[in-house]
Amino acid sequence: MSVRTFEGEVVKGQIKLNSPLDLPDHTKVYVVVPGFKVVGSGRIHSPRLAHPEQAARFELEVEEAPLTNS
């Protein structure tokens, strides 16, 4: 696969290249944005025990409550 790099900028939400370029439809392109920082993105991790050997301390016993007529 051969690769060429073209410089441009985003203007009103569209990428405008600095030099004229006629690419055929469905040409695969890659956009590299230098210095781009993702803001507001986060990841929620599943909780993990710091000491898995202590898992038994968190076991619960479930009991059904008797039904009452009100």
C-alpha cells in the first residue's frame, strides 16, 4: 500500500486541502489530527476487588419475606 500526505484544514466542518486533488469516489482516506485532545470522554470500569481473596466477605444471603395482606 502506498501512502501520500496532503495538508489542509477544516472549514465549516469540511476538510479543505491546501492543494487541488481529484480523488475518485470511495477512495479510502485516513485523517490524522496533530495535537487533538479528546475532551469529555471517559470510561467506566467494572469494580474490582483490590484483594480478590476477600471476596467471601461480600457474600450475602437472600431470604424471602413472608407475604402479608394489608
